[in-house]
Amino acid sequence: MEKQKISALAKVIRSKNAGPFRTTLDLFFDDREAYEKVKDSGVLTREAVAKLYRQPVERVEGVYFVDSALGIKITLVKEYPSDNFLGRDCYGAQQHVPLLEIEI
């Protein structure tokens, strides 16, 4: 079976702030088959996300599969709150990019 990038399977891949202390990564799918393929692959685990984002696993709060929405939500705890001058991304708007290259 040929591998596909997750960006070819998901209709929407985005990130945003989930309050001042967390960032959320969202993946939404057009059809159940693509969603189930990603869900069943087992590639989106707390450990895998931590490795991908070069963060300790404790900073990956969770990977949540929302079957009714054909969506996957990943919650990351920020190193610094949004308003901290050491923070790198005030809006959390481009943090989804590492997900684009994941192969299923």
C-alpha cells in the first residue's frame, strides 16, 4: 500500500491558541475513510507528536479523535504563555506545519 501525506488526506489542518497556555492543532476530514485511515494508522500519539515538535511528552496534553466531526484535535501546552515576551508565536497560527509531512 502506497503511503500518503496527511496533508493529502485532511481537508483542513490548522493551529490556533486555546487560551494563553495551550495551542491546539486541528485536522478535519471530508470523508470517514480518510479519517479512519489516519486514526487507525496509530501515527498520531502523544509520543509521536512530542518527537515531531521536539518537546517533552508531558507538553503534549492529548491527541483526541472526534468521530462525530471526522476530526482530530491535538493539544500542546505552551512553553511560555501567549503574552510572555519569550513566546515565539502570539497567535499559534503556524504551528500546524510539522504535521503536513506526516506519512500514513
